[in-house]
Amino acid sequence: MTDMPHSLATAEPVDNLTVMGGGLVGCLLALYLTRHGHAVELFERRPDIRGNGPVEGRSINLALSDRGWRALEGVGIAEAVREVAIPMHGRVMHDVQGNLTYQPYGQAGQSIYSVSRAGLNRRMLDLVEQEPTITLHFNQQCRRVDTRRQELEVLDTETQQARVVPYRRLFGVDGAYSAVRSALQRTDRFNYSQEYLNYGYKELTIEAAPGGQWAIEKHALHIWPRGQYMMIALPNLDGSFNCTLFFPYEGPESFAALQTPEQVTAFFDRVFPDALPLMPQLATEFFDNPTASLVTIRCFPWTLQDQVLLLGDAAHAIVPFYGQGMNAGFEDCTVLNELLHRFGPDWARVFQEFESQRKPNTDAMADLAVYNFREMRDRVADPRFLLQKKIESKLSAQYPDKWLPLYSQVTFSNLPYAEAWANGQAQEEIMQRLMPHIQTEEDYQRPEVQQLVAAEMARRP
Ligand code: FAD
């Protein structure tokens, strides 16, 4: 997009803004705000991750899809990211015998992309640093926000010195455990809920094959669905794969039940036999890497007058099963950018429009993420479900104007999440009516099935 009022280093900034959190969404937000002529002070708790020290925090790969790409394109950085992204055209399911089933994600040419979180964050920090109107402050942890005085208490994590920093307008993009949100929680009529799954996750590695090759299909997201738990793997540029095991905290098959390297190896040998030989570091990684929790956080309002706005995980943290958390946070930036174009620096209007537009959509996305957790965990291994997916693609091919699969609406479109979710539920009801008449893929062509399909489609808008 080139229609933005690019700021000029010499011009007076329209407004002085404070962004708390230099993660993925915070960096992108700062880039957008500066393009509207504002000066931005960006505070980040961690040291500069581009330094030589160990990279703190989550090292996982993320799936980037259309909403994310659109937001990156909006500040002209999509091409730079594309160079380090690996397209994944579909899911490869691994059963207990090691048999593989392939399910494309969308139409030919549609893919989601595996990107390294740390790599993407580093690249975005480089771009942020090039902007003369953004000032970056690392090792600065927000400890408290005094919303009445409009002051932040910031701790320098290197010197352990705390200081008070005044703000005029504060953007809280400090993640799921946001300090800015904590301050809003103490304001009147602020709603807040957090819900944990009984599952945790652990990152593991499939090593590169000799010569830096990929030991399993490179251009796919791999899933080992096992009913009550599952493992997924996303490709890295160096031939390895980042695996994530989603596993109950307690129970007969759980983190609690695996206490020794022998137990871990025996368990993987039994349930993920084709993956085990590709994971030589398994026993070490299993005990060295932390077990992290999975939470959905909802809150409202996201604003305090025209002074504070929450975006990204700080406003709406979701479980990762649709691969949409970052994409949704990036889409926040797209929406805010559109509102800044419409209303200029009328912040009260911009903030209010933003939260009323976004909240129903991120709530729908939170529901979709939990829904997809159940689908990936329980249903992708079920032959009836796989048949249903095949029939849905036939329907979509036959009636492209009336039927876009839910996954495509979420992943390969910019349709508001709430609309996608409502459409998806209506489509599932239709499938529940059709599937009793369908036992094989060929049944779809039977005249009586075609008649039922035509009648259903005639009722759709
Ligand atoms: P964060 O990435 O959490 O960044 C917040 C930043 O604020 C951090 O840099 C942090 O250091 C800083 N900060 C925090 N507190 C303070 C403070 N007090 N003071 C100063 N700075 C502070 N999303 C996808 O789109 N696709 C995926 O495939 C995907 N997979 C995921 C897999 C897992 C296992 C998980 C857990 C999440 C996944 N997500 C995925 C979600 C995605 O990681 C988040 O939605 C995204 O990182 C949110 O970005 P953010 O900038 O809002 O928050």
C-alpha cells in the first residue's frame, strides 16, 4: 500500500505515542503509527533479540496466512518475510502405523507459511529501527500503569532502576500477560476472563536429514493425531522441523505420567513410531524444554477513553489451533490503519470504532480456535471426517459462489472472523444432513445425493 501519509523526519509529529511491547504486533503497530506521522516510543522488556545472547522466550514457528500477509504488505515488508517463509500446501496426517494421509489446505496455489517467530521479530525490529520517528527502548519492563496520572513505572532490567515515564496515549501490545491490561482491570466495569485448557505444550525437534534435507515432506504441516493428544511439526529452512506436543497435564497418558527418559522413549515408540527415529534429542529436550500452558483470554473494553488501547494478545489471547493468534493481531493493525485513514487523529473515535469492530471478530476467532483443537485432536484421524472433508471440497468446486470451506474463510480470506464462524456453523449443519446419504466419495455423484445438494444450495444466499 502506498497511499499512506509517510512521516517526514523533519516535520513535527502529529502526536507522541507510547507502545508497550516490541513483539510481533507491537513492532508492526509502531510501523503503522509512524506512517501516519506520529512519533513512537516503543518499550520492550527483553534485551534486543538481535544481539549475540541466547534468544529468550518462545522459539516456535508460526503459520502465517492471508490476514497476516495483508498486514505486512500494508507497510511494505511482506516480500522480505516471504524470503524466509516456507509454504505449506496441506496437512500430512501420520497414523500409528506410520501411514500418511494428505489433505490440501485450499485450492491449488493456496498455502500457509511456516516462519520462525524469532526470525520474524528480528526482521521487524530491523525495520522499526530504520524509522527515525520510532525510539526503541530495550530491557524496559512496565511494572505499573497509573491511568489517572497517565504515568508508567518502568524497570530497567539491567540496572534494576525504576523510573516514572509520562504518556499521552498508550498502546498495550505486551502479550497475553499484559501489564497495561492489568491496569485497565482495576478500572470500573472492566470485564475479564481467562480459561486454561487441561493441556500443555512442549517444543521438540525433528533433526535435518544428512545434507540439510527435510526428513519428511517439507511443504506440509505434519500432524500425529491421537485422540486425547497430538503432535504437530512445521518445517524450518535448515531441514529440521519444530515439533509441538499438545498433551494433557494429568492422566494415564500425560506429562505427569512421563517421568524418565526411558518412559518418554517407550511412549514415543508406541504412539509416534515414525517420528521417534528422527528425534535423536528427544529424551533431553523433553526434560530440558519447559511445559507451557494454553489459555484463552477475553476482556472488554480494550480502551480507556482516548488514552489507552489494547491490541494483539493483550486484548485477545487464543489457543494456537487455528494458527491465527499472530494473524489476528496483525489484522488488528490493518483495521486500526483503516480507521486512522478515515478519522485521522480523532483518537476517541478511532479507539471506539476499533474495539466495537474487532471484539465480536476476535471472540469468534477464540471459539474457532477451541473448535479446531477438537477437530485436529479427535476428528482428523476419523475416516468419516476425512470423507466429509472430501465431499466439502466437491461441493465447493461445484458451487464456488455458495460454498467456501470454513478453513479457507478463516485462512485464505479477509472475511470478518464472526461471519466466517457463522457460515461455518451453517455449513456444518448442512453436512450433518447430507452425510448420512454418503458412504463413499463416489456417492456424491448419485442422482438422489445431487438432488439433496441442489436443494440445500438453493436455500443458501
Ligand atoms: P507477544 O508475541 O507475546 O509479544 C509481547 C511482547 O511484549 C513481548 O516482546 C514481551 O517481551 C513484551 N512484554 C511483555 N510484558 C511486558 C512488560 N511488562 N513490559 C514491557 N514489555 C513487555 N499465531 C499464528 O498466527 N500462527 C501460529 O501458527 C501460531 N502458533 C502458536 C503456537 C503456540 C504454541 C503459541 C503459544 C502461540 C501461537 N500463535 C500463533 C499465537 C502468537 O504467538 C501470538 O498471537 C502472537 O505472538 C501475539 O503477538 P503479540 O505481539 O500480541 O504478543
